[in-house]
Amino acid sequence: MKETHRAYLVTWMIVVSSRSFQFHDETVFLAVNVLDRVLARTSVSADCFQLLALVSLLIAAKMVRDALFSRVLTHTSHLIISLFLAVCVCTLLRCL
């Protein structure tokens, strides 16, 4: 992933988190950390960048107990859940 793509994703995450979810700053910081960890270990296709960013926000929100997890389930919920599980598995494999 190019630096410009990452910068776009982080900006998008900040906008979405503040306007749509009203997450705390700590949630966004943690989400960027999750995003960076996944990108460092996994190749992600360009058409999944925003989905990965969204899943990173959801994981961070769950971790800091913002409890807005169910708000984002839309017609792409199966994709969100699949990527959520993939990120969790990637994170767990690192810990083993």
C-alpha cells in the first residue's frame, strides 16, 4: 500500500468516526494501529481498503467499548463480518 492510500484511509477514518459514530479520539488512534498492523502482515486488494478501515474502526470501538458496533451493519454485512474475522485471525496468529 502506498503512503498516499494510507493517508487517505486515515483521513476517511477520522471523518467517519467523528461524523457518523462520534467515536472518541482514542478509538480512532487504536483503529489506525489495527489498520497498520494488518497492512504490515497482509496484502489487501485496493477494492477492500475502505472495508478494512471500517473493520479496524469496529474492532477498535469494540475494544474501547463504544458499543456502536451494530449501527454499521448494512447490505454488505457479510463482507464486513468476513473481513472482521480475517483481521481477528491475523491478530491472533501473531500472538501465538
